[in-house]
Amino acid sequence: MAQTPPLRSVALIAALATTACAQDDGPALTRVELGAGPGAAEPNLALDADGAVLVSWLEPAGPDTHALRFARRPAGGAWSEPKTIASGPHWFVNWADFPSVVRVDDGTLAAHWLVRSGPGTYAYDVAMALSTDDGATWSEPFRPHTDGTQTEHGFVSLFEAPAGGVGAVWLDGREMGSAEDASEPDGGHGGGAMTLRYARFADAGGEPLDGFLLDGRTCDCCQTDAARAGDAVLIAYRDRGDDEVRDIVVRRGTRDGWEEPTRVHADEWLIPACPVNGPAIAASGDHAAIAWFTAARDTPRVNVAFSGDGGRSFGAPVRVDGGSPEGRVDLQLVGTAAAVSWLERTADGAEVRVRLVEEGRIGTPLVITRTGAERASGFPRFVRAGDELVFAWTRAGDPSRVLTAALPLDRLPRP
């Protein structure tokens, strides 16, 4: 298990919470110190029920051993002392397939991470755990999938299920290869199609209340995302047609079941490989927005589209990038607008940028931080917490670091 950082005094935490911006950060940003250990990476963010922010990350805890840790930050405050959710050997640690922690309506915290299941490159399982005491203790890990194959299971989204409890969707490779061929160099990839599956859990026993095959053929390794839209949940992911067109779709789930998927826009991106670039979706009632990366017709771009009917359909996309996007998008609603972040390539590396978008209009982009476009820089994340945006990203290096910062909404130019 990773060593817990020494306890800091309240005064020191308060001082660190208002640390001046580093040279690589945008001028509107305020760095917020997080007690993550050296080698930390793969941060993720979620909004707590009372408007606080939850951050999770991985850090080394010994030879071939990692720990999943998390902290909580009330609006405008400092991060709490980190807590360890789980630690162990032989975890699958990957720049694009990262763990998460969320809280559902009854107060339960749910977390997920990835554990190798065999010698194959892509032989790994999803592990989940629940906590009903604010993260002081966690259930024994369980797996949302029961197929038992040594194939890929990952790119998870956790959420409050429409019928209550913890919902989970994940990419499931049980059709892509058997346990016997998972030890091959390609991990069994190519034998069948990646699928998207769903399960719901009510307690720490790990027994699913229900499950469903959401899509029998999806892109192999693009992130999924989920958002609550009133009484429904919207699941966004990259589809894969028989003709290798890989466009973004949304599937809507309610207490009555799952509706047919909706293609967000006919990009017609024909690509015979996974671009490792998933969508981001946010919703409030019937108002929803989605951001995604596409390189259809050899033109890389980041698009945003809006829905006024709870994700059943989306309007024409608005391009938001600066001309050389790497993708790796995230998105949050700000009233009727959406704040979207992405990675933009520059002459000397890359920048994490954010801008406000309304239907047909875009605001001036802000640079959050300078970074690299290499895989080690990961996927920057952000959430809206009251009147600010809270960002988290990996600073590549030896060792890597997880950095967090806050941006007041009034410093983000309106469209």
C-alpha cells in the first residue's frame, strides 16, 4: 500500500490552496495543491451531491503494485487528505483507460479500477467496490462482468441508474478472443467485435440487479461517458459500423428500458482502427450537450452539439478547436452553454484549452496549461463546481505528477 503523506496543518493546506499559477498554466487559473504521491497519474473528477468535487488517481505503491486514491474538495476550499480505496499488484495501468469514483443519490460511493486477468496484452478485468461510510471503508472488490474470459474489459462509466443504485457501462471484449488466444501478442484482438454492456448494483455484494447488451459492435478503446437527463441516463460512445465508420452515438436508458441508439452526427469517419478518443456528454433535464473528436475526410476537429429533447436527437455540430486538435475532450454545462476542453497541438507541444459554446456561437478559448501530446500526458478532466471549473491533469515526467487547478467562471469569455 502506498504511504500516506504526512498530515498537514490546516493553515498550510489553506495556504497551498491558493498557490500561484505555475509558469505553464494560464493566467486565469489558480493551482490547488493535491496530496498525490510521486508517480501519480490518470486523474478523474466527479461532482459530489453537495457541489463538492471528488478526484481520484493512481499512484505507485511498490513493485508492480498500485493504489487507487481519492480526495474531496468543497467549493472554493482545499483538498482533503487522500484516502486509499484499494491497492494491489498486477493492475492494468493505461494512459487512456483510467479509474473513477462517483457518488450516487443514496450517498454510496462507487469506484472502479482495472486488474490483469492473464498474460495477454489486453487481458484485464474491471474491479469495482462500494463504500457507505464516505470512503472510510470499502467493500470487497467485485467484477460487473461474469464471462470469465481473459479479454479486455474497461473504459467504464459509473452513474446513478434510472431505477436506483449504481449503474455501470463498459467496453467488453468477450467476443474478441478466447482465454487461449489472449496470450498472443495482439491479446486476441481481431477474433470478434468489442461490445458495450450495462449492469446495475444496489449493494456491496456485487450481484447485478439487471444487465443488458447495449451494443454488439463498438470501437475497441474509446472512452465511454454518461450523464443524467432528468429521469433518464445518456450513454455516449464511439460506434463501429460493418463498413468501419466510427461515429459517436448516444443510447438513452430509463426505468422502462433502453431506447435505440442515436447517431449524434453523420461524420462518416471511415477508419479501420480505434482512434482512442471518446466523447464527453453532460445534461440537465432535457438540455444536453456532447463533445467529440473526429478526423473524417482527413480533417481533425473537435465538435460540440446540443439536444433539447433529452438526448433523443442533436442539432448541427459546432467546431470549437483551433485547427490542430489532438482531441481528448471533456465537457460541462454552464446554463444553456457548454464549456468544452480539448488538447490542441502547438509548435512546441500541446495546450489544454477550454471555451464556452452556445448553439452556433463560440467564445474565445483560454489556455489552461501547456503540456505534451504524448500518451503520458493522459486525458485532462474538469467539472463545474458552483461558480468555478476545477481541472485535473497529468504532468508527464519522471516521476509524473497529478495537478489540479480552479478557474472562476466569470473569467471564461462568453460567446
